Amino acid sequence: MVTAPKHPPRSISKISVEHSREALYPSPAHSTLYIRGEEKTVSGEAILYNAQGERIGIYTLNGSENSIDVSFLPSGVYWLHIKGKNYSF
């Protein structure tokens, strides 16, 4: 798990990806979270949840680098579920 240093409000505080072929960056994310696959294309559905388990959004992934707008999120910990995998950030 990577813990980010202090940062301005409205940023995502940390990101953790274990045993993954995908990369999620930057950490912390202030406006856009990028998802890049080790393979040429990451496809499928990504579901974003907040710390209370509430679904924030559903996103379609289709390409070598996908992005999710997180500028509207308050600081905190969020989970991203992709193709049967879970990522916290």
C-alpha cells in the first residue's frame, strides 16, 4: 500500500493495487484517475464505491488508457472494482 503525503483538500489520499496487471495513477488523484492495462486494452466495467459502500459511478473501460473524473469527490478512501478485481485508493 502506498500512502501519499499531505495534500490539498478534494484529493484522493492513497492508492493500493496488489497483484495487478493494471496501473491506477496519479496518487493522490485530484481531478482525473487514469487506468492503464499491462495488455494493450483494458475493457469492461469499473464501479467506484465510497468508504460507506455506496456506489458513486459506473464507468466503461475500453482502450489502453482510460480515465475517470474524480474532481467532484471529497477527500477520502474509495474502492474501484474492475473485472472481478478490487482496488482501493
